[in-house]
Amino acid sequence: MSSKRPSRYHRRVRRKAPAAPVLETGQTEYEFGIPIAGTIVPKEQWTQCALKRIPEQTPVDWPTLFSRQAPLVVDIGCGNGRFTIASALSRPECNHLAIDLLPAVIRYGTRRANQRGLNHVRFAVVDGWRFLTELCSDASLSEIHIYHPQPYADPVASTRRMLTPEFIAWMHGRLIPQGKVFLQTDRKAYWDYICATMPALFDWHELKEQWPEDPEFRSRREILSRKQGLPIFRGFAVRRDGITKDDLQRIVAAMEQPTFAMDEQED
Ligand SMILES: C[S@@+](CC[C@H](N)C(=O)[O-])C[C@H]1O[C@@H](n2cnc3c(N)ncnc32)[C@H](O)[C@@H]1O
């Protein structure tokens, strides 16, 4: 199988894109019986949160795009946007950008943000790598959130795993001083890799419990994983300052690549 072939997960999501349910003003939306934050506002208050075309001039001037200067919170591989919607509602003072490779899931997130009347959220179909390397500048992001990065359990596809030493270094460079990365997965092997690599550039904090500010479910994948009885691993990293470019190169060169073997669960 070519490593460019879509994963099983991507093929399944492409196949199953059910019609959006019709919701009424004031209604709470549920997913697997778990409420999604916020309620539907009257239609005249709906917004346009889709970022359909990335500005040609890069790095993107994000404050101009959001029409205000505010801390930028990014959800990479956002899926249907459950985390971004909840975070944007609880932190109106931050701009929120949610990106994913899959147009189908971005449509779900966009619709939810639009129907909640959110002005400080954008959803875009963008590759996480492209976002970090081309679309943002150094010291421009306050928070990066990655929940359940695609595991790519198939050994051939494993080269596509997002969290590599180089990706971790790009996150370090693009975050502001004291900026944070939030990570969560249900895969022990991926978690062991994350715990082994993140401390090289970040002050790393592994959580033993749920997120204190979000004790229920943070993402769709978390709901599904917990229903299957899988463990959830959570942690956050605070950017370590004072690392020179030479240090960075040396540290990244010494890190392992994410070539670990993984149980063949569904991707
Ligand atoms: C297992 S799902 C998790 C989705 C969501 N974060 C959650 O927890 O419900 C992984 C998501 O990452 C997306 N993804 C995989 N590789 C990506 C990349 N390089 N850039 C952006 N998104 C990516 C997939 O399309 C998928 O929606």
C-alpha cells in the first residue's frame, strides 16, 4: 500500500457523511448522548466561520483575519470541532483556529460554530505540517491542541504520524514564550513516544486525571475511546525558553523518530 493512500479512518469518514440534522433556536446538540457546548442562536445571528481560501500572502496575518489582536488557540486535527467549540465559548477573549485534512469534518465544525454565532473561530482544511511551516510565524501561537493524533497503526502508513522531532521543534518555534501544547491519545505506544520526546523542548506535565477545566469529554474520539473502555492519556507542555538554534538542531537530531509498533486497532 502506498503511504499516500488515505487511511482506513479517512476512507470511512468520506463514505459516511450523513445529512446535517435540522436544529431549532435554543436547542442543545448531542453526540452519542453527550451535549456539545452552546446552543443554536436565531438564524439572523449565524456567522461565517469557514476559512475557505487561505490568504496567498504567507505567513498569514492572523490578527487581521480575525479582525482583532488576541491570543491564538489552534486545534490541529480538530475532527468535528467539539473541543474548539467548547473552548471558544468559554474563552471569548481568544481567537480559535481549527484545522483538519478532511473537508467532511471541517463542515461539521464550521456549521456548529456558525449556528452558535461565534465570531472568533475559523475552521479550515489545512495540513498541520503546512500550517506550522508556512502559515504562521515564530512566536505567534498561544496554544496548540492535538487530541488523538491519527495513530497510523499500519506500519507502512506509520511514516505519516504527525508528532515527529521536526514537528515538535516547529511547535516550539511557533509558540509564544510560555506557550502551551495540549496532547491526548488512547494509544499507549504513541503516548510513550510523546512522553519521551516532549520534555526535550518543553516542561512536560502528564495528567493522571481528566482535564480540570473540562471534566467530561474533550473530543469525539475521546467519547468513542472511553465507550470502548480504552485508557485516555493526557498531558500538557509549556514551551521552554532560552533554547538557541544550535541547541535546537542538536536536540532534534538526538530524538527518536516515531517508528514504534502499534496494536492494529482501527485508525
Ligand atoms: C483520530 S481523529 C481525532 C479528531 C479529533 N481531534 C478528536 O479527538 O475527536 C484524527 C484527526 O486528525 C486529522 N489529521 C490527520 N493528519 C493530519 C494532518 N497532517 N493535518 C491535519 N489534520 C490531520 C484526521 O483527518 C482526523 O480528523
